[in-house]
Amino acid sequence: MSWLHLAVGSGLAAAFNGLFAKLTTTVLTTSLSSSIASLFSLPADSKAVEYVVRGMFFGLNLLFNAIMWGLFTTALAKGPTATKVSIVNTSANFMTTAFLGWAIFAECLPPTWWLGAGLLIAGNVIIGRRDEEDKKDVTYQAVATDDGELRTSGGGAERKGK
């Protein structure tokens, strides 16, 4: 997988990690537990069912946290810069969190939140373009010398090493 897919995946996993963390503690889970209990012909206020459902959400929270860190560290290792990987991760996390909050918790985000998310994405594009321009400006050449040393030059500097 490319670093971009890994960074987006880690952002998605982070958003689901947050979702399951919230579902571990919210009143919405009590309603869900009551529905599940009724489905199995148990009392609607069964605390045992509620604890099991909350425990499952907590377990999913831990699982998605581990997935997020695994994908993120792999993306950092494969990515061009830590900044790019972090911005892509955060952008994916923001957008997914917004969608999940709206779809599951009926949350409405203020315009300032959307403005901030837009600025984050714009910053991602600007940083990406700047890094690409920097790569075009600096080229390196490696030349082996007669004494077995390797000389590299580029960007106006020359280094010597074995």
C-alpha cells in the first residue's frame, strides 16, 4: 500500500476509535441496549445487556486505536515527510468524524468548524506543492572516484564519503 492509503486509513481508524469511545459512554448506547434486550425477550432495562454492549464498544475502541497506530506509523515510514502524513491523517479523521457525528449522533457543526477543516485541506495542498517544488530544485549526482570514495553533489553543496 502507498503511504497515502495508509495515512487515510489511519485517519478513518482514528475517527472510528473516537466513535466507539463515545458510544462506550453515551445515553444512545442505553437505548441501543434496551432494543437489543427486547429483541431477545429480556427486560428492556437489563443492565447485563447494557454492560455487554458498552464492553463491546470499548473493545472496538481499543481495536481501532491499535489499527490507527499501526497504519499511521507505517505511513510515516513510507511517506515523504511526517508533515504530509500527519495532515492527510488529520484531514481524513476530521471529515469522517464530521460525517459520523451527523449520521449517528445528529450533530450539526458550525460554519467555523467547516472553515477550519477547509483551511486544513488547503494547507495540505500548499505543503504538498511546496515539497514537490523543492524536489525539482535539488538534484543529486553520485560519482565514484578513483580512490573508491563516493562524491554526491546537488543544490550547490558537495559531500564526500565512503
